[in-house]
Amino acid sequence: PPQSTATVSVTVIDVNENPYFAPNPKIIRQEEGLHAGTMLTTFTAQDPDRYMQQNIRYTKLSDPANWLKIDPVNGQITTIAVLDRESPNVKNNIYNAT
């Protein structure tokens, strides 16, 4: 049978993938009564676009009791108030912040 060939060019466009956190959620166990200024953890985002020059910035979305601060450059989380297990913002011994 007769045959023919054709060339197809496909242009692949880069899409900026969102950074992600692993693990998510990150669980931290601390005793109540920690003083303000105590470093709790560093929560570091991973960027799937490893080969691109990009900066990741960190910010709080939710902190109901306003107990935490996050360093916008390195993701280090520290307390800005004393943690209190009896707070109405603690449910089943868990305080959630985003």
C-alpha cells in the first residue's frame, strides 16, 4: 500500500508547579507553658521546579490564638505567646495553624 510521512512539532510550555510541604500536616508535640520566643520547628517547602531560580516565602494563614510567628524567608516557627492547653482554640489537645 502507498505510504506517506509527516513531521509533527510539539512545543512544551513550562507550567509553574506549586511548592509543597512534606509531611503535611506536620505534627509537633510540645508541653503547654512554653515561653514566648521558643523555636518549635522549621517547616520547609519543596519546589518541584528545582532548576529554576525561585524564592519561596512563608506566611501564616490561620493562627486562632495568635501563638506563633513564622520567618518569611526560612520557615522557622517560634512562639510569640505562652501555649495553653485549656485555651478554647485547642480541641482534643490539638491546636491547628496553617
